[in-house]
Amino acid sequence: MLSTSIRAIAYDRYGPPEVLRETTLPKPVPAPGEVLVRMRALSVNGGELAMRAGRLLPFSGKRFPKTIGLDLVGEVVEPGSSRFAPGELVWGAGRSMNTAAEYVAVPADRIDHVPAGLDPVRAAALPVGTTAITALRDKARLKPGERLLVRGATGGVGYVAVQLGKAMGAHVTGLTSAKNLDLATELGADVALDYRNPGELGRFDVILDTVGSDPAAFRRLLTRRGRMVAISFDLDHPVRTLGYLAAHSPLRTRWVRFFSGNPKAELFAELSRWVTAGAIRPVVDRVFPLSELAKAHQALEDGGVRGKVVVEVS
């Protein structure tokens, strides 16, 4: 008899990583246009930590229980689209926070095929790269020869942005922790600096801010036609920080834009092209089983992560 239930991770209250627990949920039934995917791996993202801790209440609400997990790598079970066949390995983004589970039903336009040669664990370190593509290619319109500064250069988005910026022909400066300067250089940064004591930084045509604190200080580093793209904001001062970002978004010079990624299949296909060309490679810090998702969250909260923390679903 086929099982009608699956293992998943959920939480009944906001709090530290320990609120995450393993539970049993009904196996998802894909709606028309959806693909049923057997999960193989996912990574842990900063937004999920903030959601679980209750720091994004305007977006997350107070209804429980809640599931968690945004990106996905898995095998197609029920295609739901002529683009896919059973057994194919795909990656993408779930429709909601629900991918920390054995199975997930996902709209076909939110997934694409994993590049040949990538195993599920390494592939799971890369879906967030779609955010770097949107930030540098679409928002900032980074050009060859321009000076790019990446804050958080060895974190989940930053480590891909350093590689992508270099592949796009920019001169890349990466800000990271002292112990990760070697990784920033390996990824292609022309200059790698300790964010605690960076010295004189100079001016930049494009700044990608994955940290979110003190945006005014970094905007002052822009050239007259410089552009700053933020994918995070200061959770300790959300109103003030988001207000600053909004106020400087319409400007024609030294503008600042904030966005939250909502990737579709086309972006994952673009990511695949960069990976296949050898311009972007995955960096996996640690791997945890699904049952230890709380430990994966704690590892990311402890800081200093090199690349991505990945959760394997076996």
C-alpha cells in the first residue's frame, strides 16, 4: 500500500532553532500545472531564520503550525508538465515555506532541470544564485570594467555574486570575515577585506548588500552614477531601514533598490548556463539530515558560514 503521509519539519511557536520539530503531514497532491517532487536536498536561508524567530510578523502572521523551507532539489515523481519526466533531477523554489519535507508539489514554472554533473547536495547550494543574477544583471545592470562591492561575500548569496560579478567582467571587492578572506579570493574577488577593519574602500559603481545594516554608510561609497541593490534589511531597525531604502529608490543618481527574489524557471535556466560554463560553482559548508534541521539553523545563526548550509532529505 502506498503511503499517504510524509515526514516534514514544522513549528508551533516562534523562537530559537529548537522550536523546529519533525512531524507527519499528508502527502501533497499536485494541482493542475504542478509537479510532485521527491525532495533530495535544500539549503537554509537567512529569511527562514528570521521567519522562524518571529522577526517578520507582518509577513508570517500568527497562525500555527507552520512549515519551513524555500528552495528545493529533488526528483520528479508526477510531471504535471511536458517539460519534465519522472526521475529527472530538478531545482527551484517552492510556492510557500514548505520544502523541508519528503515531498512537495510545486508549480512547473518555478523549477528547471539541474545541470548535468551536479549531485543533489551541491545543487542545493545554488538556487539562491538566482537572487544574485537578478541583483547584478537586472537591477544594477552591471557592466564590464565596473567596480563591484559585495557585502557578505562568502555568505549564501554573496559567494555566488562574487563569482557572477567576476564572470560579468567587473572588478570585485568582497567584504567578509577575516577567516573567510581566502575563500573570497578563491571565488574570484580581486580584493578581499575584513568587514570589521576594511580600511579605505574607495568608490564603487555597484554595491550588492546582503547584510542590511547601515545602508547610508555604504551608499556614500557609490560613484555619482552608482547603484546599490539590497536584498536584506536591518531587522533590529526595520522601519527606519526600509524607509531609507524607499526614500532613495526613485533617485537618478546613487540610487538604492531593495527586492526580495521570486525566481521562475527562466532564472533557474540562466543559472544553469552559468554553472555549465564553469563560471559559478557550489560551496557547501556543512550538511545535515532533515531530522536535524534545527542544528542547520543554529549553524547559520552562529555565523561565519562559508557558502551554504545544506539539508539532505533521505
